[in-house]
Amino acid sequence: MSDPRERITGILRNLDPANPAQAGELFAAVYDELRELADRQLRHERPGHTLQTTALVHEAYLKLLDSQPLDLQSRAHFFGIVARAMRQVLVDHARRRQALKRGGELQRVTLDTSIADSDAPATDVLDLHTALEKLSVHDDSLAQLVELRFFAGRTLDEAADLLGVSRRKAAKDWSVARLWLRRELEGGA
């Protein structure tokens, strides 16, 4: 298996998370890609953000392995779960930071503004998390697409491929999801 995608798929098919050797093999196979995704995501955070790329990758991966049972069905499913784990790490980090402020005003965390217009104010990671939870109840496939685009930094083509849908459907869904989230984040306007 010289193709990295096939290698990752093969590892996922045989993965026993309780087996440290297999978990380590998966981590080694996806580590560079996870670092790239985490680095891309952290570039959109506020200046002076204390969570580093390596920490985000490791915390998300540990969160992934700690979630039992782990039934990874495909490469797309794996990266969807990793995107959700990265989002949870960023949300937990923001919550801890907010708790340290002891009632101070919520610290805004700047994320990729592709969900909203470029002149729109920065989106708070906790507000986005709440909105994504609501969206997943409404339409889980839209929420997965947002996680892949927004938190995992995937292009529309990559997200479509990972979700197993056409680029056209992914583009339509992306427009719907952005509009839904924009309305939700603006208070249902």
C-alpha cells in the first residue's frame, strides 16, 4: 500500500484502540496531516493563544482514543471524528479560559471568517459550538460538513470526497449551512 489514503483505510479497518501498537501506527500515519490541520486552524485564533499545534493534535487524538467504543467505519468517518475532537478541545480550552476570568466578559476567539462575511465580527468558539450542536440536531450531515470545512480546514472538494457526496451537493450544503449558522450566530435574525 504505497498510497497514504489506502494505508490509513487499511489501518482503520483493523484498528483495535486497546492495542497501543495499532493506535501508534494510526497516529504515525496521520500525524503530519493532523498537524497541518491543527496549524491551519490555530492560525485563525486570537494572537497569544496558549494552545499550540502539537498540543491540539495530541489532545484531539487522545480524546478520540478515549471515546469508547471507537467504531471507525472509513477514512471520512475518522477525519470527521477528529474534526469534532479538535472542536471539543478548542471549546474546552475557551471554557477554561472563560472560567479563569471569574465573571469577566467572554473572551472572543477569532476563527476562520469564511462562514460569515469578511467584515463580520469574530465568531466566538463557544457560540459556534452551540450553533453546531443545534445544526446537528436539525441536519447532522450539514454539521459534519461544517466541522470538516471549519475545524479540519478541508477544502470543499476534500470535504465532499470525505463525506462521499458530489462536489455540487457539498457546495449546495455548504451554502445552506453557512446561511443557517449566520442566522443562528446573529440571534435568529
